Amino acid sequence: MDKVLDIVANETNGKCYTSFRYCADDEIRVPTLDFDSKEKEISVVLKEFGETDTNLNTSKSLKTLADKIINHDPLFHFFLDGSRRTYKVDDIEINRNVYPIIAGQIGVACCERNNPSQFKCAEFQHSLVLSLPKGANPNGGDATLFFNALAGKINKTKRIEKTQVSFSKILSYDSKKQEGGLKYEQLGIATIQDEMIDTEKKIVAHLSTKNLINPDRYLIKDGSLQYAPARSSNFKELSKFKSHYKCVIGVSKMFDPELCRDKNNKSNADKIAILPIYHRTPAYKYKSERVGNVFFAVWYVRIRKSEHTFSPFSGVVKIEKILITDEEIENGLDSQEIDLITANIINERNPVCYGKDARWANHLYPIHLTESFIKSKYLSDINFLNLF
């Protein structure tokens, strides 16, 4: 017995069905853990400002500042992106219930730019994972020990050893009957998404601990910063989480316009749609239920004209930064810092990948390079599925 799925079936006392295998990302739309995923998880703090300039009620042009600093050392030196590719590799019967076996590739990279001619990978992690139902543990004891032992047996198969890869972890999803139409496939993919996010957080913590990211060397994370710092959001963990993200901003290429609210909780979508080129909105103060007692300054900037794009929101990116100090929480982020961050974002926009990606108008080039680097390290879909 030398097949991965045979080992899974044997060790879990289950039965595999040799179902059709496919890349689940193309077939299943999964609820993501991004900032705008659920309205109840994110809300604007009413009647409070996200920045110190309380007189800013309209958009503000940063073109002059962007031009002024174009030849200065850029603020951003590190660029972080995480990606995952998921697959449905089989179905397995456990205790008369049939569950999907989800597999995935996770890639997280942080690239560093010390000068315009040097762009290199500072941190990279590529891992292969499986996601099984929690009920697959036949012993009813410590699930972590069981799944770790199962991963060890899988990695000793000739097929896995021959390809010189290994599965770093076997994850588990809730095997109880789900309400509200949530599918087991979605639960399995969500565990892989969580693992990717945990990897991102570890890389940021590592760079912060070594003082590689500091007020002169910021990090851009592709996507939202609004994820839970730990499973137990106690004060110590929250403080540590915030300290690691002092010099980190999140930039989202895609966002839900319906969730764009001002300090009066009125929709801001119309103002963002007509935002002039190189203009930013005022910063708004948000609180996320997912993270806990952490506040964010959130604002939008148009980095490209909306002509020749598929949406009035194309060319607009959402920027967010965690409010760290008591002063920031009370009065908002320093408006001069917001202007400097925004001007540097504007200067990161060129060149573009016309026609290759529907998000081309929202791309920041260093993030695009980091994303491309990660995807170049993936096993092809055929090679990955052949592992099973």
C-alpha cells in the first residue's frame, strides 16, 4: 500500500470513493476572511475621526507630495503576499457520513527592496497540506497527535519521497452537520486559508522582532490586516500583535463598496467611485469584531483613472493601518503620516500588467512581483493531483 489516499482510508477506518479530482478554487466560491467579508464583523466608529485633521471633509490630492518624494528613498521596503491553491482530491466515508478530502498548496512570500535595482525574496514558505474532517480521528483522543502521525506516514510513501516534497500538516474541519447551507468543502478550504494567514503573521512577527521593519522601512501586506491575532484574544496577545504591526499597512485591491461608510455611517460608495486621480478620502475609524479591541484607520486612494476599466472602483485601493497608541486611538492617525503613506503608494503603481489580470488598474508593482514569485513556486495542478 503506497498511495496517499489508501493510507488515509486505512488509518481513519474510512473508505475512499476515488471521486473526480479538481482544483476547488475554480469550482467553489468560499467565504474569505478579508476585511469586507461580513458586515457584522466590521463597523465604522460613529462620530469619531480616523485621522488628526478633523477639517478634511472632501478628497485630498497627493500628486504634489508624490512628485516631491519620487527621488527620495521609498517608505516601503518589504512586500508581503500570501496565496493558496486548493483541491478536492476525494470523498471519504467516516461513520456512515461522506466528507470531502481537501488538499492545498500554501505560498507566502515577503520580498525586500533595498534599492531600485535589487528586489529579492527575504522570506518564503511553501507548504502542502491536507484537510480532513475532525471525525477522521478514530481514537477520539488528541487529534493533533493523530494527524501529525498520519502526515508522517504519508510522507514516507515512495511516491511522495520520489517527488521530494512533503505534507507539512494535516488540518481538520468540523465534521458536524452544518446549518445555513455551509458546505464541508468550504470548511476544509477555510482551514487552509487560516493556515496561510497564520504563516503571514509569523513572517511579520519575525521581521518585526529583528527590527527589519521600522518607521523608515515599512511593510505592505497585500489585503486586509483585520484578522484575529490569536485564538485567545487576551490583552497580552493583542499588545504583541499591535506591536508587530506598527510599521505595516494593508492594501486591498478589491473591496465591497457597500461597506464603505463615513463617520456618520452613511455610504461613501458614490464619493469613492468619482474620486479624482491621486486623491485620497478622509481616513475613517473602524473596529473589527474579528480582531477584538483593535481599531483601524481606513482610507481610499485612486491610483489610476477609471477609463478603460470594468468598474468605477477600478484604480482605487483601500489602505488600512492599525491604531497603536492611546493617542492614535483617541485622535486618529497623524494626517501627515497618512499623506506620506498615500504618496508612496501612488509612486509604487508603475508599471502595469495590461490584459494579464482583471485587477491591473489596482496593482502595486512590487506586490505584483511578489505574487508572481509565489505562483511560480507552485506545483502544477496535474503534478499535485498525481501525488494522490
